[in-house]
Amino acid sequence: MIFGNNCGWLHLEQLIDTPDNELIILIAASKSVKPSPRVIENEMSEEIQNLISNKVQMMQDDSQRYMISFKAYIAYQGRNESYAIGGDNEISEGQGLIVFEKSKLLDYIHEFVDVDLAMAMHKKIKLLHYGVYTLNNIVDIVTFYEPIIEKISHN
């Protein structure tokens, strides 16, 4: 499952790195909410009141929550999305949960991870790079396994 436009923006709720090297990411979709009307007589001009009444906030939609589990990750990194840059030569698909066919991280991972040892231990021949793109956060995950995605209810 790749999240598309139907989920809108995503919010990162929690990132859990388990003792078994499983990475669990809890996310929620967003919804647009107009703020409740505020009536402040004689303190705000009509122009400012109109600006405020037309403002839309992106709020977390607790009815659209998901748990994304990555079994036995090789590496992950978090970035502030405000400062993230993409690569011109990267090839990816998706929105929210992105699958990279080619990325700078896949090119560079050999510099800080013994990929040959990891491939031998997991009996795999291809690394996978996923990106979880949310409001304010990007989490990049390198693994041999596709993530397990489950819709969850609010506790």
C-alpha cells in the first residue's frame, strides 16, 4: 500500500525502534478544519476577522491512523522536512509512503553499513529504500523487507 492523495498530509505520531531492530512508525492522516468563529467586538477590524474566518488548519484525523512496521531494518534516518532536499537523479513512486528505485541514500549506504554482510545474513540481494513523508518530518528506511501497514484505531 502506498499512501496517495486520498490521505492528504500525514502527521508523525511516534517512531519506535524495538530491541529486535524492527522500526514501527505511527502516522495519522490530516483533515482540514476551519477554526471556530471568534467574536471580538471593537478589537479587530472586519478585514482581519475575514482573514481569520477563511483560515484552514491541518489537524490530525484520529479516524485515519496507521502503523507501518519495517522488519529488520538496515538503517534509518530522520530529517526535518523544512530543510530536506531531493536528488535530481532519484527515482521514486508514491506520496506519503515513498518507494525509491534509485536514491542518494542507496548510493551512499555502502559508506557506513556493511551491506555485503547484511545481504549474507538475510539471504537477500537487493536493498529497499522507503521514505515516510509527513508534515515536519521525513523518515528514510533501508531494509530488505516490504513494510507491513495496518490501519489502527485511536486508543
